[in-house]
Amino acid sequence: MSGERVAGVRFERSGRVFFVRAPDAELAVGEQVQVEVDGRVRSGRVVVAPAQVLVCELGELQGKVIGS
């Protein structure tokens, strides 16, 4: 997982944060994104930008950003 870009995304205003792969995206906090999670596409908001994530402290990632 080293070197991988990861962002924190929330799908509900006070819901949990999903840490997802963000391979090709320059993302900023507050940006709206489309994320593939569990085989479906969900719309969410970035709450933790890739530059703010310490990937080595994360467990399994929960999805992938597919568009913004």
C-alpha cells in the first residue's frame, strides 16, 4: 500500500469516513466525488485530502474514487 494515494470520503453529513483509493485525482477537502464502494457508485464529499492521510496507519481500503 506504500505510495498509494488515499482520501477520506463521507457519504452522509455526520456518517463515518471511508478511506478510499484516489489514484488519479487531485482532491481537496470539501470536493464532491463519485466513489465505487461494494459494487455500487456513491456520491460523497472529501473530508480528508490525500496529503493528510498516513497510509501506513490504515487498514483495508473501502473503495475507489472514479470521478469528481
